[in-house]
Amino acid sequence: MEHLLLVDDDPGFRKLSETILAGEGHHVTSAASVKDALAAAARREFSLVLCDLRLPDGDGLDVLRWFRANEPATPVIMITGFATVNNAVEAMKLGAADYLGKPLSSPDQLRLLVRRLLAARQADAEREVLREEQSDRFSCGDLIAEAPRMRRVLDLVSRVAPTNATVLVLGESGTGKEIIARCIHAHSQRSKNVFVAVNCAALSPTLIESELFGHEKGAFTGATGQHIGRFERAHHGTLFLDEIGELDANLQAKLLRVLQGRTFERVGGNREITVDVRVIAATNRDLQQAVAAGRFREDLYYRLNLFPVELPPLRDRGQDIVALARFFLARAGRSLHKQAPHLTPEVEQHLMAYNWPGNVRELENLMERLAILSDGNIDLYDLPRTAAAAGAAAHPASMKDLERSAIEQALAAHHGNRTHAARQLGISLRTLQYRLKEYGIHNE
């Protein structure tokens, strides 16, 4: 049984609401004014508050402000027969959990809203207990990792972080490889020094060599001065080489030399430079396959693969999907200065059934979009067609069809523009091109 506070000066509405809520098994304390409501709140804690916006001795927003300041975990529903957009916006900005007009369209409107908010409050309380119980467990900031495979990842990271070992982070695009790299650095003996990241796929071979190792004045056309490369900038710190599988053969050889001896020359220079750098590399490619095909040096592969950490795709992290979605919604809400919308149970089921070809990045992008577009609840009709359709998928074998459909719809929405389609899906252009080839999709 939950204790609820109902604040409304309309005896008829108060009696109706008391009857509905008592039928749900709740104990209801009623108040008809701001004064009575705050007096009741001072006497005991409540699991949820329903408060009229207009009261005889003041504004229901005063009650909302009191609870936000003194009982921030208690959800407050604003109820009014004088609903306006401005009132709703003001209430949500102040932290109202939801906004309900009266008269009620049906008793279920109140029942379902209270059930949802109480369930969310209980879930938040359970997560807080879990966080306290696990406070001594290794963590990576805001990284959510309750799925068994992700707990295994964090166990590996906790073991390798304090060492100087080279780490190779493997996983599909969007799984959070840089987050893991930064976590390793943060828990290492180099944490007080610099973390330098470079995307090896973002620059041409000539530019990436200069970026990594620097160049001397006059080394090539346009080199008007000396340039300090990423290895030198990462001295005593950590260098993160993302998309390591994209390096060409010449750079692979030079990188191998640095990993072996921690020495190199700048482009156009002949002075040997020694650095103390820990290297963490990452790729979404199968490097063993690349070695077999002659595209990646075997000796470099074994040097990098000293301590591999493989991140699971989001579709294999069932316990984390909803928690991640709520986290991204809450963060987006703070950024937008608004109350984060809530996921209905039906939406949560659909999110867990969807295949997430773009992994965590796709989920993050979707939640940010929904936070902008939605107020209150996020329902099934708010989801993109692919994610909504996923809820009907009964077997994992159908997931590839959903992924293919998502790609085809994104391409159609952007008239075949792969760059824009990849951005919508939350995946890299390279990953999209790989998927097009895998599924035999031709959009030229």
C-alpha cells in the first residue's frame, strides 16, 4: 500500500479520486489548500502527490516547489480544470512528473498514470539501492553495465587499467569503444596526464602520418612550420588510435617500430624522438581476417592484441537497453531544461526487441530526438517504424530483416544519400556501406 497526497479544493473531484485510488489499494490523505498540503507533507512522507494548480490560498506550483526542494524523489502530478500551454510548460520546468486535466476522461486515466509513476519511482529506488550495494564495484563514470557480457568487459578493464599494457578494443560501430579507452586511462597510473585520441580513418595516409608523428618545416608542400604529432603530445599519457584497421601498410610498419622501441622521427626529420606513451587501439574490423588477406601486418596485430577487450553489440545487452534509454532521456531533458519524458512499458518492450544496428549511438540519437519531440509519455506511435515493428518480432532470426528494413527506409527518406542515411541510423558511413554489401542493397 502506498501513501498518496491529494490536494484539491473541489470536494466532488476529491471524492472521486479518493475512490479510484483506494480501489487500487492506496491510502489517500486529502487536503483542500496549500497550507493543509504542506502541513500534511511535514507530518509524513508520501509516495506520490496529486495537486490542483489553483487553490484557495495560493498556487499549486507552490506545493510542487516544496516537494522538489524537500522530497525530490516524490513524483508530483499537476491537476487542473484550467489547463493552458503556459501552465503545463511552467509545471514541467519546475519538475512536475506529469500534467492531467479534469474532468478525467475515465477512471483508468488516473489509475494508469499513478501506476506508471509509482512503478518508475520504485525502479529508481531499486537502482539506487543497487548502486549503493555495488559502490565498491569497478565502474566507468556513467557507463551502464549490468548485462553479464558488459560486466565481464569491466572486469577485464579493471585488471588491465593499472598496467601499461597495450589494449585492443574490439566491437561494432557505436558500441562505446572510446568510452572504454577513456575509462582505462582514467583508472591508470597516467590518469593525471593527457588522453589523446585520433581517428585513423578520418585522414588521408599523408595527413595521418603527420598527425601521428609530426613533421618538420618544409617536409612537404604547405609545411610552413614544425608540427608536433599526437605521439609527442601524448608523452607520459595515453594515445587512443581509433579505427586502427584503416592504416595503410607504410604507417603500419612505422607504428610497429614505435610500439617496439617507443622511438620515431617526424616526417621530413632525421632526429630520433623517444616517447613514453601507452597505446590503446580500437577497430570494428576483423583484424585476423585482414591479416589472412594480407591487408594488416601480422606482427603489428600480435603487438596490438596483447590484451583484447571485445564490446558486445547492444542487441546482446538486454538488461542495459532500457536503463541506457532512460539515462539518455534524462540527460537530454537536462540539456533541454525540461522534464524528461517517460517510456511506457510497451515502448520498453519494443526497444528491447529491436536489433539496434547502430548500437548505443543509435539508441542515444533516438532518445535525444524523442526528448525534443515528446512531453509526458513516449508511446508506440512516437517510435520510428522500424523500432515499433520490432516489438512484434517473436524470433531473433527476424532481426536481420528489421535491420535491412531500417537501412532501406533511411535511404528512401534521404533519396539514396548514404551519408545522411548513416547519420539518421546513428552508424558510420563505413558501417552502412558494409551493411549494404552484406544485404545486397543497391541504391546507386
